[in-house]
Amino acid sequence: MAFRRKKIKDKETGEFIASPVTCSICKEKRAFTTLHGNVRHGGKTCCDDCFWTIKIEVEREEERNRNYEMSEADYQTWGRL
């Protein structure tokens, strides 16, 4: 899940402007999207290019987790809870 950064109010004109920050991945100052709820990248701010890369990576990881079957040891430890 991702949220757009809040726009800040310009003191001189009174208009709301977007405030880019440094991307946590590519380190360029053009990031507007803050990621929330991702396991590895939660709370980080990234640009639009890096956002899609992370989203694809998270979707692949979720697909792997959906197709995961418990081993006998996992079942003995966690499956019977």
C-alpha cells in the first residue's frame, strides 16, 4: 500500500505545492510516494520509478508465500497451534 506525500503550503503564495524528498533507493531528490505495510520497505519514501520495482518484488514474494507448503517440522511447531 502506498500513499502520496502531503502537499505543503507555500508561505508566499498560499498555494499547496508538492515537496519532493530524497528517494531511499536511488538517492535522487524526486520522491513523492511513501510506502506503508511492505515488509522490507515499509515507511520508506521512493520515487515513481523505484515504487513499481518494489511493488513487483513484493508481489513475487507474496506469490512464493502463497504456494508454500509446511514441512513436517514446521507443522509440528506451528501447524497445530
